[in-house]
Amino acid sequence: MSADVWILVSTAVLAVVAVGAAVVAVRAVQQVKTAALAEPPRPIAQPSSDVAVITPQATVPAALAPRVVQGRLVVPPTQQQVLATALGRPGVRLSVFTHGLSHALRPESRDRILGMMRREYRRRRRERLQAGRRAARAANPTRPADTWLSS
């Protein structure tokens, strides 16, 4: 097959995957909307701006406490959620990938990786040779060394 056919096939596969992802995303949004409409948020007491809310885990500043704004419950994201969002962005993921790739392609890293591969190759070869020797010994058992005494 020519390169044009490969490009056409890969583009078609990519388009099918994109349509599938869009369908899944639309269904998920619809489910979230129906769940939100079925159960209205419970109003909570709004703390004053200078009072901290005590939770079982820790003391939370009033600015980070859940509150009701215009009839909607607003809960600030956790640090883990913020970190996952920041590191999940395509630009950040690409920069992390390129940094790792550039680190792997440095001469000292290449030498270290090649050394590790060489050692692993030699270790596996040594194991194969030992297994072959054991198999050869098991296939051709030798006579005991003291058989000449009994003659």
C-alpha cells in the first residue's frame, strides 16, 4: 500500500475515534445534567468572611469553605484537583514529555542506558548457556566415577 492510502486509513481511524469520544462526552454531560436537576443542592449556612470552618481533617480558611452563591453551592477545588488540571493540559504534558525525551537522548543517559542493556543482554545470554548445559547434562548422564572399582 502506498503512503497516501496509509494516511487516508489513519485519518479515517482518527475520525472514528474522535466521533466516539464526542458521543461519550455528550452522554456524560447529559447524565450530569439529569442528576443535577433530580437533586437540588442543599443550602448550607454561609460562614462570615473572617470565620474559619472546622472540618474533621483540618481548619479551612473561610475563603476556601463551601458556600452558597445565588442559590448554588460553590465548593472550591482541592489542591489535588488543581494539580491534576494543571498537569493534564496538553502543553504541560508535551513539555514534560519533551523534557524526558531530551534527558534520555543526552550522551550520559544514552551511555548509561546502553550499559544497562549490555549487562542485561549478557546476563540473559549467561542464563541461556547455563540452561543449555544443564539440559545437555540431563540428557547424557555420565557414569559414576567409581565404576572401575567394581570390575
